[in-house]
Amino acid sequence: MHANEVVLFEKSTFLVISHYDDVGHEDVHRFEKISNIIKQFKLSCIKTNFQFQSMVVKNEKFTSIIDEFTSSTYIMVIVNDPEVEQEAIAMNIKASRAYFESIVQSNE
């Protein structure tokens, strides 16, 4: 799907576990800032009794999907190609979920 960025967050704290970035952003604190933004959004959801599960941000420059990935992680996938549909990104996340969950389970 030609993802430009993929970030794995720890589920409860939203700390960055790992990331891939083919763009090479100059901001060394980029992922920390993203983590804090998502964490604040999640806390706002908790205050309103809304269960945060996933989020899509899309404009003419990119599509970003944040979704539950494994029992202990969330994933964020950013695609800059406007031809890639958000449903295709979500389908790829869903298709890879079981494989990565098996890795998490084998390490516990």
C-alpha cells in the first residue's frame, strides 16, 4: 500500500514502540508530539465515556489511520498517495493483526 510512515504505540500510554519513516522528517521530536496529541485525544474520549478504538484523518496530502493493532499496541499508518483508499489501509492492518498478535503472545 506504499505507506510513508508506520508507528507502533503502546496501548495504554501511547508511547512510541517502533516506527518506520521513508520521508525523513527533520523534527526529531515528531513521534513524541504525535504520541502526546493522540494521548490527549484518548483522555478526552475517556472523560466523555467514549471508547477510543480508531481514528482516520484524511486530506488532499495524506491519509492517516490509527487503529487498535494487537492486545498491547495501536498502529498508525500514513499514506501520502491519494489513490490509496482508507479501506485498503484498514484491510491491510486487519490482515496483519493475527500474525503480529501471535508474536506478542509468544513473547509473553
